[in-house]
Amino acid sequence: MSTAEETPKATEPAASDDLAALLGRVAARDAAAFAALYRSTHAVLYGVVARILTRGDASGEALQEAYVRIWEKAGEFDSARGSPLAWMATIARNRAIDEVRRVRPASLEEMPEGFEPAAEAVDPLAARARSERLAALLACLGNLDADKREAVLLAYYRGFSRDALARRFGAPTATIKTWLRRSLMQLRDCLES
Amino acid sequence: MTLSPDDDFAAAEFALGTLEPGERATLAARRLRESELDAAIRAWEMRLSPLAEATPPIVPPGDFLPAIEARIRAAAAPPASHGVAALQKRLSRWRAAAVGTTGIAAALAIGFIAREATRAVAPREFVAILQRSADSPAFVASINLDSRELTVRPLAAPPQAGKSYELWIIEPKLGPPRSLGVIDAATVTRNPRLAAFDRAVVEDATYAVTVEPEGGSPDGKPSGPPVFVGKLVAVEP
């Protein structure tokens, strides 16, 4: 085990191959690899949970729980099913969604001033070439009507519930559910085509 | 793929995060027992996960790494009184007392169905093996449906430093999960809260265990997904 661990900058995600190698070492209970993994990914994972939970204390708690889970489950990572960062970010996101559904529904009122998550999230230039999977998903999202795409992205990035989406779009909750169903099935068909 | 379209949509909404709290808890419990549903949720998480990866980073306020490492060390501390021999002794004692056969839910269920075909009297004693998978039983909940007496025995639940295990009853008719109280990882817990529920609800419900802050959930709602889950099966009188 090398003692001179390369430490990537906090906000600069490491390449997928590096992260996969670190995850492999974490699965073998390598604490130095875990520290390196934390340093190179925590800002992305915090970005995921903080957009959903908004409160700093809840976001910090969710981040800690996510990394404990990543330590426990590192051996389950399967590179055939996605990138290491996508896998880790999904664990963090699930933790944040569990928390936000437990506490209260995410509401429009809690959106920070001037924060446009949907626009930010789908900026194809910012996300360009991050991965082929992302490019394919963005292309399929682009096929959805603008409102329906925004609903999916607000749910994904901000943790909006059906009720919060209903308020946002001035539509009944049942309509939102129908939107989500059609959008998700359309996305799946598009991704599989 | 034999999953119904409704279940596949539920899996998609689980991954997207838009299920209502009660629906989410129900699905979280079901996926531990239904491998196709679990696979569908994973597939949806995978489809959407490139979005998570592309989230613009935010530098958190402070360094959480030392706290995370401390939690990992606390979780890894060897349990004091949970040697394998003690566990096997308790497991075999429970098996002899409760069913006189192997303690696997599937075997119980098959025996139950076979017996029920020829029996007129409704069973009174039920057990639920609360487990992550069939070979890792963590708790056994025994319930007398007449008295609604609930007894929870630990089998191999790892103690959680600074945390408590809490038992929940999950049934769509009840709405969100209802707490049945904190259960002890080392000793038998008896709890009368089941008296408040209908027999049919008690019989059909899913029982789930979550890890909560010490003393139980502060707001009466599960803090996270279940770590152990089970359904009732009848015990031969």
C-alpha cells in the first residue's frame, strides 16, 4: 500500500478508473483509500444532498451516513452498472430522499433565492461528455415536454414530492402522477432504443 | 420480467423519490423480500444515476471525514456477548420452542399453508422472523393474536453504538408506518402496543426494524429504510 496518497482537489472529481480502484481498496477495508475517496467525491455528494435537504445540519448528517454506507457496501459496486461516482451519488441521494420524506414535503418556499436547479441541472455544456450514459439520458430528457422534463428534474435534484410539484405547476396531484408515469416510461423506452 | 406495470412504475417513483412516505416505506420493506422488485428499483436508480453524478459540487461546511471514520469504527467494534456459540444456542432453543423445525420463513410458510388446508380453527400464535435474508435472522417477533401480545427476541442483531432498534408495523390501511416501540438487541422485549390494531391488520402487516437515534425515532417516523423485515407465519398450536 502506498503511503504517499495523491490527494485530488475537493471540487474536482477524479477519473472513474481511479475511483473504481479506490472503491476496490475500500472494499478490502483500506482506510487510506477511503480517505482519498472521500476527498475526491465529497463535494459532489454534498451537492446532491444539500439541494434536497437545504438545511446545513441535515445535509451534513446525510453526508456522513452516506459515506458510512459506502464503506459498508463498497464490495457491491459493479462497474457494469454505472460509474463509481454515479453509484456513490445515488447512495447519498437515497439517504437524502429518505430524510426529506420523513421530515416534511419539500416545498417551493424553501428554494433559495435565485436558485434555478432545473436550468442548472440540464445545462448540456456543463455536463458535456461527462459520460456516455449521461449524454444518452440528457438526449432522452430532451424529448420530453418542457414542463414534464422540469418536473422530473425537480424531483430528482430537489427532492420535490408529487404535492410540491402540483403546487409548482398548478396542476392536481393526480395529473402530476400521470405526468411522471408517462415521462418515466418514455425515458425508459428512449434509453433502451 | 414479470413485474406488473404498476409495480414497475412504483419502482421508478421509488428511484425518483416521489412516493408518499407510506408508499415508500411499504416498497422499502417489500424489496427486501421480492427480488424482482428490488432489481427493478436498482435498474431505475441506474438509469437516473448519471444525473446524480453530474450534480454541480458544493464544498461542505467543515471536514466530516473524522466523524465518518469514528462512526465506522464504532460500528465495527466487536459485540461483547454475541459469540457464535451463544447465538447458535439461542437459535436452536428458539427453534425448539417455537416450531420444532428449521427456522426459515419459507419452510414455515409452506408448512402453514399445508396445515391450513385441513384446519378449521384459526391459528392464534404467529411468529415473524425479522431478517435481511433467509440465512441471517436478526429478531423473532412472536404474537398472540387473541391477546395481541408481542414478544421480540434478539437472535443476531448487531448492537448499534448510540443507536436503538425500533420495530414498525407497515400496512397500507394504516397509512405511514406505525411504531411498535424500541426493541432491545440483547434481551427480550415485550410490548402491548399491538392491542390498538385490528386482527386482520396485525395478520397481514409487514414488520420492519429500523436503526434510530438512541431511545427511538424523535418524531414517530422511521429515520431510514428497514434493516430487517418479516411477515407473520402461524405456529402449530
